[in-house]
Amino acid sequence: MLQTFVKIVKSKAGATAIEYGLIAALIAVAAMVAIQGVASESTKMWNKVGSEVNNN
């Protein structure tokens, strides 16, 4: 039983999985921030187009 616990503690696989998880989370957050910025600019552009169409 003690040997099994020592193997688990010394295992690098768990640490690697956590690192990959953190990297994936960071990429997801960066993608959300980028998409929000694009969405904001896109909304402004379409609002301007709509205003121009309504004025003419």
C-alpha cells in the first residue's frame, strides 16, 4: 500500500495533465477575449451601416 502511494506521488503524468489543462484554459480565455473584441467592433460597424441605410 505504501509503495503504491509513493508511485502516485512520484508520477509525472498527473502534473503533465494539469499543465495541459492550464494551457487549454489559458487558450480558451484568450479566445473569448479576442472574440468579444471582434464582436464589439462588428456590432459598431453594422449599427453604422444600418444608420446609413435608414438615412438614405
